[in-house]
Amino acid sequence: MKLGTMKSQLPWSLEHADLSFCHTGGLDWDAAAALAPLGAHAQVAASVDEIVRQVIAAARPGDHLLCMSNGGFGGVHTKLMEELQKHR
């Protein structure tokens, strides 16, 4: 994903999600433009803290969250879990 070779496939791969969030830090391509076909169903964030805030603001009890990354991703998994616990 970092190089953007599959960016044209991204909207198609997320079309069944109610909402999608994309971290744009370190990308060499325009994620907002690539996700534009999803309209309001996709949000982008330049930092991990920003994406955590976006997810927490949108998440509701009973939602299923899927976090996909190819590494530690700035501790996003722990940050999300901590914030979700605070907002129970």
C-alpha cells in the first residue's frame, strides 16, 4: 500500500464497509483522491492519533472494527483499545 501500486483497487476492496479510515502518513500517493469514490464512507488522517479520534467518534456499541496494518502502525492497536475502554 505504501507505494500505491494497488490504490485503484482500494475503493473496491472497501465498498462493503460501512466506514473506512486510512492513515496517510508516509504515503507517496493521494489516499483521499483514491478513496474519493467512497464519498463520506471513507476518511483519511495524517496521524495515528487523528485516525484513533475519527474511529472513536464513529464507533457505536455492537460495531465490528477491523484494523489492517503491516506493522506496529504507531501503536494504533493499543491506542484504539485504550480509547474504546474509556468510551464504554
